[in-house]
Amino acid sequence: MIVTIVHVWVAEDHIQDFIHATIENHNESVKEPGNLRFDILRDAADPAKFVLYEAYESEEASAAHKNTPHYLVWRDTVAGWMAKPRQGIKHTVVYPTDPSRW
Amino acid sequence: MIVTIVHVWVAEDHIQDFIHATIENHNESVKEPGNLRFDILRDAADPAKFVLYEAYESEEASAAHKNTPHYLVWRDTVAGWMAKPRQGIKHTVVYPTDPSRW
């Protein structure tokens, strides 16, 4: 399993646009084979800072996400709304290791 | 819902001890009322850097975790194994908002 934690800093005047576009990305991403989670979080202390928690069964499934139509639409849609470049950090899973618990 | 993302930097010579103690904390934490997830991740590029993804149904349930016997044992057990202080960052949940999807 692979979990990518994506840190996103959004321009103040596009926060609602970003939330809308990212929920659309969520709705399609969770249908991908190999997707385990796609959580959208907002920093409680910084309302312009978001986190995407993207869990996949394998490296291949995680990589395939970046070739999906919904990812490419999302990427291009939000491109002008970033306050600074996103940071995606890959993680292996220590626990739980059973995919049925994801 | 509240998700606390805890960033943990572990001393190289205590990584296996840390993993063992944190899986024990996981096993008890997921039994708490109001716990939704307690994932343990390891940075793919930095094997001494871990992330705990602690999701709770409410602020109260999240706060109650820090008074549980298993949390207090874990906190004291790992105290000497940190390479630098942990950072816990609280998040609200944008999506999915249905607790049954957690």
C-alpha cells in the first residue's frame, strides 16, 4: 500500500472553487481500482491550507491515478488557484496492513 | 470530525521499538468510542520519519484519546526515542463527511 499526503496552499479568493473541484476529484478517484481512501482535510488553524490523503493498494494504482481524466481535469482546473506549489509526500503503510481495514 | 496528523521523527536506533509500541497504541486506540482511523505511515524517502493519522468523530473524542491509559503508556514509552519533538496538526474534514465512510 502507498499513501500520498498532498499539502495544498490555496489562494484565499479561490478556496470555495478549490473545495468544489476537489470533491469532484474525490468522487471519481474513489471509483478507481486500487483506491482505498481519498480524504480531503482542512487545517484547523489555517483555512487556506488543505491536505489530500490518497491511499492506494499498490505503487502501480497510485501512479495510474495521475493518468486518469478526472485527475488531469482537476490538475488543470486548480492550477491557477495555488498560493504556492503543492507538496506530495509518499508513505508506506506500517499499520494496518490488511487492505480490508482501509 | 477531527483528524490529527502527527509528524514523528524517531532516533535511528529506536525505530523498531517505536513501531512496536505504536502498533500497540493503534490496537487500543481503534477500540475507543469515536475513533474512526489510526493509521501508522512511514515516509518513503526518510525511514526515520513517521506519520500518525488519527481520525475521530468529534473534538471531545479526539481530546479523550489523550487521557486513555494506552496513550499515556505510549507517550512515556516513546519519550526517549524522539529525534526531535513531535508535531500534531489538527484538521477538519471537508470530505467525505459521512462517518460511515471512515
